[in-house]
Amino acid sequence: MRIALSEIAEGRSYRYDATFGDEDVSGLLDLTLAEPLAVTVSHTTVEGVTYLRITTKGKVYARCDLCSEECIADASCAIDEELTIDSDCYDADDDCYDIDKLIDEAVVMSAPRVVRCKPDCKGLCPVCGKNLNVEHCDCEQKKPKIGENNPFAALQDIFPTGGANNGSTKM
Ligand SMILES: [Zn+2]
Ligand SMILES: [Zn+2]
């Protein structure tokens, strides 16, 4: 996409909406879209500086960080750039900004950083590897418990998977 400087008026806001499908994001997002990625480009120019904002919003198929089950995660990002004729994307021959690379960058940054199949995913048992959302195991019971008089006993409840069992306060 190109923004021709001769076609933009100072102080006016411009907005463009596009919908990206799997073919548009291939090579950028290493995930399959669960719904099209909505991409919005808006910009306003004040005193020769073009304030550009690119936002994306969609859903992708991803794997839960905790239990590895496939789930649908939010994909989104917002990037802001201040463009001038000194910017890399300024094309002096056509007197325009070529923002394709910035749009690509926004698509890349849309990948979810944290993926949870559900807010309270229990994850996999670190001992036997069972998915604790669907089955139970007794590995947790077999671990040595901290005595009730131990001041760190309370921490075991607060940080059930933390390192409090050996008496360390490292969290
Ligand atoms: Zn999960
Ligand atoms: Zn287990």
C-alpha cells in the first residue's frame, strides 16, 4: 500500500480497512487463521509528519502453552510510526510512503505471545505428562509434603507448582 503525499491534506485523518486471509498472511504468520485478520491503516499528517497506525485483529489456531491442545487464540497488534521524507519507506521518485513492509511487520507481530486453551488450564503433569484437564494422576500426592508447622507450608498453596517444596524462597 502506498500513501501519496500529494493526495493527503494536513490535519485530515484517513482510514483504510482490509481483510487478510491465509494466503495474505502466509510466510508472515506461522499459524492458520481461524477467522480473517482485519487490518486497519489510519494516518494523519501534521506539519510534514505522517502519524501512521496499523492495527490487526483476528483469531488463529494455536497450541496451548501449558497442555499443547489445539485451541483458538486472539491475534492482534498495533504499531505506530511517524513517517517523514527521511523514513526508509519514503519513495522520492513517486513522492509517497510505501508501507507494505510495515503492514507485513504488523501481521508478523499479530502472533499471540501467550496461548491458553482456557483461562484455568491445568497443563500437563510434570511427572507423568498426563493432560490434567482431562485426566487425573496421583503424582502430586506422592511428592513429599511440607510439615504443617513449617512456615513455608502456606506457600505451597499459593504456589502449587513453585519451588517452595525444598524450603527455597525462590519463586
Ligand atoms: Zn491448555
Ligand atoms: Zn502425573
